[in-house]
Amino acid sequence: MALLIAGLVVALFAVFTVLRAVRIVPQARARNVERLGRYHRTLKPGLNFVIPYIDRVYPMIDLREQVVSFRPQPVITEDNLVVEIDTVLYFQVTDPRAAAYEIANYIQAVEQLTVTTLRNVVGSMDLEKTLTSRDTINSQLRGVLDEATGKWGLRVNRVEIKAIDPPKTIKDAMEKQMRAERDKRAAILSAEGQRQSQILTAEGDKQGAILRAEGERTAAILKAEGQSRAIDQVFQAVHRNDPDPKLLAYQYLQVLPQLAQGEGNTFWVIPSEVTSALQGVSKAFTEALPPSAATRMPSADISEAEAEIARASEAAAEAVADAREAETTSGPRQLPPHIPEPSPFPDLEKNRQEA
């Protein structure tokens, strides 16, 4: 039994020795090995063998990029305002031996170095510059930390300021200032808009007035040209047809009733020339017409035409008598406001058209 127990103890010791001699390191990890209290080597990822009871293997060091978020730190600015700044640090272990033997706790060392560097950088800036210069602060922090942590086997990749919190009273004052600036910009934009609107309206009115004036000028020119052409055509037609005094007297009599067609006319004056016009008309219808195709009538209508001529002569004589009597009176003759336009000798004109 004693021999069996001794054999079991030796077997267990051998298994334990083999297990201590074999070390498996995961990827992106590293382990430092000390032999007899002195640094010997660094175990690489994979299967590694060490001498049991002689080599001492330290805990694994993570070689991946690490993110450390530090708690907000109070920092005094150049204008004596206390602000709390929250930072985030991205770093990576590049030398496991230096990270283990050059610094006792590199995480705590990086945190304290970040706080002191941040106070130095922000202390030379006022509050407004601190709030608007995050990139400058990040670059300065990264430069200082990368230089200081290089001998520790660390590489600082990025330093980001996550938040800058000024005091509550400063926040209220900043909000009021921002509100005032926005109201000012809104008032300026409104005034500029009104000015542009008035300018555009004035320009539109100007262009409209110019176009209306040009239109009125063109219309007046065209109207004058039309009247000129109408007068010219009437003048040429009158002179081309060579009217005799009889036709002019007849037209003169046709215009007289139009003088009383106005709504406000209650009387009109018969001129003295009306007697001579009536005499001309009477003489025109009492004289025989020259034989022509226009005045030739059928024999059946001669008696009727003669009767019409007689009646016309009597009417003309009565009109002459009335006109002469009107001339002897001292006052003007008053007539009704609406006198129908006379159409003398309708039957005679009809017979002439039929002929």
C-alpha cells in the first residue's frame, strides 16, 4: 500500500509539473516570464513551454486598443470659472515588458497625466475659447500623453473631450446671450426682407408706370393716325365725288334734328341759314331731273312720282314759311328734346331704287 501511494503521488506530481510547463497564450495577448526573479522573455500567442518551479509567468497583458473613460474633473479657466471636463482616452500597449516594469499601474498613470495636462491646457484659455476649441485641446493632450507614455510601452491614439459643463449661472447667462443674438439676427433678417420687398415693389411700380405710359403714347399715336386717315379719306371722298350745294343743303337739314337728341337739351336755336337750306332743298326737288338710267322710271309710276313731288314741294314751302316766321321772332324756338330724324320722300326714294 505504501508503494502504491508513493506511485500515485509521483504520478500526480509529474502531471502537475507538465501542466505548469505548458502555457497557452490567446491572440492579442502577452505574458512576461521571470526566471529566478529576473525578466527572461515574453510569451507570444500560441503554445509556449517554460521551466516549472524556475520560471514565473505573470498575468496576461491585453495588446488590443483600450478605451478608458475618466470621471469629470474640475478645471479652472483663465477667467476664473470652474468647469467640469469629461475625457475619453484611446490607447494601446505596444511593449508588454515596458508596461510591466517601467510603470506600476499604467491605467492610473495615464489618468493622472491626462488630468494634469488638461488643467494646464484649459488654464490658459477663457470659457468661450474652451467651449469652441475642443480640437485644439484634443491635439495638445494627445501630443503630451503620447510623448510621456512612450517609455511606458503605451501609444495614445486619441483623446476626446466628451463634455464640458460650466456652472449653472454661466449656462443661464449663455442661454440669454444666445437668445438675444438670435432675436437680433431675426430682426436684421426681417428688416432686410422688408427693404428688399420695398425695393422690388418700387421697381415693379416704376416698370408698370413706364409700360403704361408707353402704351398710352402708342394708343394716342394710333388713335391720331386713325383719325387722320379717316379725315383724309372723307376729304378725298368728298372732293372725288364733287358734291353740289344741293347735297350739302340736304345734309345740313339732316344734322339739325341731332342737336336736340341730348337728355339735358330742352330747346335749340334754328340758325338763320336754315331758310336758304330749305329753299335749296325745295328748288332741288321742284326741278326736273336729267334723263338717265338712275332717274328713269316706268310710265306706271310717273303719276305717283308727280304726286310725291307735289307733296314734297308743299312740305318744303311750309318749312320755309315756318323758318321765316321763326326768324322774325325775338326769342329762340323751343322744341321737344327728342325729334326723330326726318326721312323725306320715302316713296320717291323707293321708286327710284326700283327703277
